[in-house]
Amino acid sequence: MEQGILKPKTQRHGRFLKAREFKVRENDKTSLLIKGGNSNKTMTALLKDMYMMKKPNAIMFNKRNALRPFEDTTSIEFLSKKNDSSLFMFGSHSKKRPNNLVIGRLYNYQMLDMMELGVENFSSMSDIKSTKAALGSKPCLVFSGSDFESDFHLIRLKSLLIDFFRGPVVENVRLSGLEHVIQFTAIGGKILMRSYGIVLKKSGKRVPRVELELMGPNMDFTLRRTHLAADQLYKQACRKPRAAIVKTKKNISYDAFGAKHGRVHMQKQDMGKLQTRKTKALKRKAGDNDDEGGSSPKQATATEEGGSDGME
């Protein structure tokens, strides 16, 4: 169905449509945390912990929603378009699929990738007494295991987890801003998720001593069902616009203060043919060629003639 062009009726409507427009550099992705129609306490606690980790770029639905993402994706796509979000996490529980977690992402409000995971050995943040990371902090993601590089489904799962947990896009991160580490380990057909807090302690040197403290949430994943996008759609979603590609300019650099420096290449110059500025003070006059204390050529001739007459 083709989408018509909407014209704003009010200023508020105009600002709303402008915020939804396609941008060269997109805003930080918003995540939807949806509770299933038959969710249990474990999945509810898991979604709350994920909401605390994803704040402020997260929206949690407290009411139950009887959805089946793998059977019908229209409800997820509708909620995504309504809340302007491209990531979602759906938690449910049933006898056939206990502690079921679905993680997915959308492109242009259409389902792109979706994976179903079984949750085991869950421990929430409230169960572990330790220092928690600050709100909105950017986590450091660590992936261990050769399966993340060889298994096709785990490669896509790795990409999906990075997209979900990476947080805001920044250029630089200060040392004291690293407060949270999330590690994913692929071993024995399972994916182990462990969340750590970074503690900087004195080491007697300029560089502090780094220690990791278990922070939570922690859980074990088992891959169940997958819904992967077609190669053409996935390639289209990963394409970068031309305006976002920065072209490197030769012989241009920037210093620590942001000042722009350029280097110009020139051919070797002949200093003998260098044209200088002409001024009146540098011009030669009529008597400048005479030696100091000497006479002009006409005076010298007259003197010679007078001397010859005297000798006669």
C-alpha cells in the first residue's frame, strides 16, 4: 500500500512529521518491551531489568498483550510505527515454550530479523547486591566463542544483540564513563549472558586498576525459532546514504583544538627570476653609475684638451 504525503494541519503536527522524516544520521533507536498475554514473574522481572538498562531509549508496556510475533507480525509493526521504534523485546511463558523471549528489529516499520530464545538460570539486578551502572550509560559488549564467527544464525544473533544493547552512538568515551560490561559466551549450544559493573581502584600509578563486579541481569539463552530477512532486504537495510559517507580530503588535518591545517604543494622556484615590488626609492638616477668623487665623461674630456694646449 502506497503511503500518501501528509500535510501538517497545525504547528505541532508539523513538528511531529518533521521528527518522523528520514534523516541522514538517524536518532538513537527506541526499544519496545512488550509483556505477553501469559507472562510469568521471571519474564516480567527480565523485561523490567532490560527497561532499566535501556532507559531513556525504551518504552515498556505494563499491560499484557496477547501477541504471537511468529504467526502475525502486523501487531508488532503497528506498535513500532505508532511509537517510532525499530527494536522490540517480547516476553511470554507457556507449557510448550517456557520462559520465551523474542528479540527483533524492524526496517521502515517492516519486520527485518526476529529470533526466539529460551531463558534459563535467570538472576535479576535486585538479586545481586552490588553497585549499578548509571542511567543511560553506554555498555561495552564482549562476544566470546568461535560459534559467533562460524554459525550463520549466531552471526545474525550477534548483529541483533549489538543493535539492541549498543546504546547511543558517540565518538569518544572517557575512562570514567565505562561503567558497564555485557559479555555473551557461546558454548555447548547455549549463549551465556553476564552483566558486570566496572570499578576503578587506586593502583599507585596514573592508570587505575580495573575490576569487574557481577551486576546482573544474568541468564542463559537457548536458540529456538528464527525469522531472518531476505538477502535483498537485509542489504537494503544496511545501505548507507551517500551524504553520510565522509570523503577524506588530502593534505588537510586538524589539531587538538579543532583548527584546520592545509598543505600546499608547489614546484621549485627560481629565486633569480623572482619579481619584487618596484618603488621610487629603488629606481636608479642619472648620476648613480659614477664612482664616488669621480667626474663625468664630458668633464674628463675637457680637462684632457686643456692640458694638451698648455704643453704646446
